[in-house]
Amino acid sequence: MLNALSNARRHVMPTLLGAAILLGAVNAQASDVSVSNARLSLLPGNTPGAGYFDIENGSESAITLTGADSEAFEAIELHESMEHDGMAHMHGVESVEIGPGETFSFAPRGHHLMFMDRLAPLTEGDEVEVTLDIDGEPLPVTFDVVSPASL
């Protein structure tokens, strides 16, 4: 009986160790994603706001931003602004892929988050908690509420 336990331990332990290393690698990849310069530009009233930020993918594989959520807004959508034939246009996008080692900027006249239907009053200087959805994993980010004139 003691011999059987010893044999089982010899086979199971390397498998468990390999699984633990794999799980650590997955968590390390998630921690390699960082967001900076997160700003939420709001106009007076209940008009939609625009969210801008830089997202850095420090991992060795591509990541995909597929959405965002906040308790302060009814909905948040991914949008892209562009100019075509001298006219400004904006449309929703399903996702944004950020390659390994790349930084992607959500900026005025480009990609941004569109914050729809405020659920509570917000003013310049407030902070809004937003959860980004990166490959199905939540990434909490604090956005500073700023004046559109500061952009």
C-alpha cells in the first residue's frame, strides 16, 4: 500500500506543479495589461460623455477589449470617430485588439468609450469606476471627470 501511494505521488505531483505554473502564467498575462490617463469628458446635462485612455499590453500575446461597464451609466459603448469627405462620422465598434507589447490610445477624433445615460449627477473633478472587459476578464479603471476644454 505504501508503495502505491509513493508511485501515485510521483505521478500526480509533477502534474499539479505543471498546472500551478500554467495558472501563474495566465495570471501574469492579465497583470501585464495597464491603463493610464483615463479621462471622462462630460458636457452639461444628460448628453453622452466620451472616455479616453491609453491601454498598454505588456504581455506576449494580443488582447481584445470587448466592452466596458459602470454603475454610473446605463450603458457604455466602444466607438470610433473618423473623417470622410470632410465630414465627421462616428460609429460603434465590436472590439479593439491590442498587439503584444503595444500601447493603444483612445483619444479625441479616434477610438473612445461613449458613456450613455448618466444614473447620477457628475461634475468635473469626480471619479468614475469603470470595468473594462479584456478577453472576458474584468479590468477595473478609475476615470477622472474632466471638462471637454481640457482635452
